[in-house]
Amino acid sequence: MLEVFLTFGYIFLAIYLIGKWKIFMLPEVSAKVFQLMFIIKVIAAFALYIIYTQFYTDRAYADIFRYYDDSAVIYDTFLNRPYDFFRMLTGIDGDAADLQIYYDTMRNWYNTDLVFNDSRTMIRLNAFLRLFSMGTYFPHAIVMCFLATIGLTGIFRVMNDTIKGRAFLLIVIVFLLPSMMLWTSGMIKEAFLVFALGTLLYQISRLISDKSSSLRRWVSIVLSILILITVKAYVFFLIIPLLLSWIISKYKPLPPVLISLAIYLIYFTILSIAAPFITGKSIPVLISQKQAEFYFVAETEQAMCVVEVNRIQPEWWSLISEAPGAFGRTLLLPMPQHAHNFLMWFSVAENIFILLLMVFMLLNMKGCS
């Protein structure tokens, strides 16, 4: 009963805030639309809960539970050992030897197999939220749905400022594609990630368009970057050239294509040189090893759907030659022949929609020339 009360309380609070906050106020789109998008995300969070409790029942591997369950170890020290709770929650003196007994009981505190992909931020976030959820799960999911809605709204507003008169289509693309609707709902990294990404893009957009700054705006930008770096740093590193291209194109009277090509060439050259010093391995070696790990997991877990591709060798020539095919597969797969269960058909439908949208855009470009 407590969980039900808290869950609905947070839902109504989020709906109220969406109706009041400035980010949700647009002349062409009512705040009620964003309230509806939030409600849809809540429904998606419940659907995700059903998926991970009825179909994929190993809780240790369920993304929506793994950080929540580990956070209980920290939360349980709140009353009896508040000093330990504070150190683990903030990270201040968090490496003390007497805290290792707590970390060793968690499944996801140590994730050395993942480069720049940290689970500790999510565990700490869940431990903090437990102070307001009384240890129940669904309030956590509602908070993450609300944060994701903020981030997606930020992304929508940036796109809407660039592409005029397409608000409905942008709502569908940003909020309602199956992958965005499902995998940014609930207590998972992607929800927190899209919150930080959307906030970062929105604040930079306002910084450029308003031509004025404030302490609040810069704090939002810095916090967003810190979240990206601590949750999935490789996402931040990937968007750096995009952000630079976007910002420079606003101030320099040069063709955006030339700006982007120059920045990406310089950036990835620097990144390829720096990678061995940062990780101890070159980029081809890292990607080759990651591909091998994926195949190993697919074999050991007996994955139902595996797309066989050429094995990448730890050499630049192999990585470059396989890049075009990898880009195409990432953009378009799965297709109908790859769908082996009901859920995969959502991905198929999404990819077909993206393909049709690309054709539509190309036809419009041809018509404008």
C-alpha cells in the first residue's frame, strides 16, 4: 500500500511540475502534450517491469533491478552507520578499507570489463532515492521517467528550433519510437543519460540563441557533463565533435559540412593518438576485444538472434574496412527476417519507419534543389 501511495504521489507531482516549468512551455505545443508523453513513459516503465519479472526473470542481470538492489547495501547503513552511508553515497573517503565489506556484497560496484561505463553513480543515485521511496521500487522508476521526460523535451526543443513546422513529427521521433519510449523509462542508465544529454543540448541552445549566460545555466551545463562522464563517458566523448560543429557553425560563416568534416578529422586523429595513453590499448584493439566479448556472451547465454559479421582484427585497416557495413547494420537492423519474438517486431517497425523517413528527407532535398 505504501508503494502504491508513493508511486501515484510522485506521478501527480511530476504532472504538476510539467504544467509549471518553463522548459515545457512552447507556443506551438501545449504542456498537456508533455504530460501525456510522461504518462506514456510511466506505462512503458510498467511494461519494462513486466518484461523483467515475467520473461527475463534472473534479477541479477535485469537492468531495472541491478542498481536498485545494490543500493540497498548502502541504504541499510543510513540509520545504524550514518558515517559509512555518507562516505559511500558521496565518494568522500569512499575507498577506505573498512568499506570494502559493503562493496564486495554488491554485484555491480566493480565493472572493470567496461571501459568508461560506471555503475557506481546509478547505485548511489538509487541509494539517495531510497530516502524518499522507503525502499520501494516504483517511485524510483517514476523519478527516472520524469528526468527522462525533461531530457527528451530538451532534445525536442533543440530540434524544433531548427526544423520549423514539424512539431508533431518531432514528438513522434523523440518520444514515441519504441526504443526511446521503452529504454529511457524505468530505473536504467539510459533514462538518466538522456536527462543529462537533453539538458546539456537545451542549455547550450539557449546560451547561443539568447546570447546571455547565467550561473544557473552554467551549473546545469557542468552537472550534465559530469553525469555523462560518470554514467557513460564514451557517449560524451562521441558528442564532443558534434557539439563543436554545432557551436562553431553558429558563429562562423562557413559551410556546416566543411566545419563538421574538419572537426571530426581533427578530433578522431587526436582520440586515436590519445587512446593508448588513456586505456593502454589502441582503438582497433579495444573494438576488436569488445566484439569478441559480445560473441562470447552470445555463445554462453545461447542468444536467440545473432547477426554474424566479419571478425574485426586489431588493426586499423580491418576497422576501417568494416566501418561502412557496421554503420549500415546499426542504422537498419533488425529487419523482418531477424525478428524471432514479439518484442523484436517493435524494433523492426522502428527501423522501417526510420528508413522511410530518410527516403522522405532525400526526396524533399531533391525537390528543393
